[in-house]
Amino acid sequence: MPTDVFGVLANPVRRRLLESLRDGPRSTGELAGLFELGRPAVSEHLAVLKAAGLVREEPRGRHRFYHLRPAPLAEVSEWLHPFEHYWKQRLDALADLLDEENDT
């Protein structure tokens, strides 16, 4: 089971689970309803997210609610930062090229 943030985020189901928690906590049932997967499969993905520190589980009676813990995502942001500069330069160059084409 991957516990490093990059390994955890490699899975599209886990990325979608994190995206769905941006607006606030959700129950396991709500989260499972977003997928064409069985509830046990979604629970396994939530366990991986929890082990990586990306979500926090809150028991409420018989239900479990999951909260986003974005702090570990800072590592991803730091890694991506140099690429933002690269893509900004590339997009600026494209904009300049398009402006030259429109001027002719």
C-alpha cells in the first residue's frame, strides 16, 4: 500500500476522492456513491488516503465522515512549482507567436 503522497495521488480514484472532500467532510456512503465501485473498494482507497495523512476519519455513530487534510499536498506543490515557471514561459511564447500572426 503506497503511503507517500506521490504514490497515493497516482490513482485517479483517490484523486477524485480528495477533490470531492474540498467542499467539506463527506460520509463513506456519499463518497462511495460517486463511483461505480463497491463500498469496500472505496473504503480501501480511503484507508490509503488516511495512511498517507491526506484525510482524517471522524466517527459519528455508525457512520464515518472523512475530512481533507491538505498539508501533505504541500510536498506536491513544491515539486510542481518549477514546472509552473516552465509552462508560463511556454504559454507566453505561444501568445507572442499568435500576436505576431494576427499582426500580419
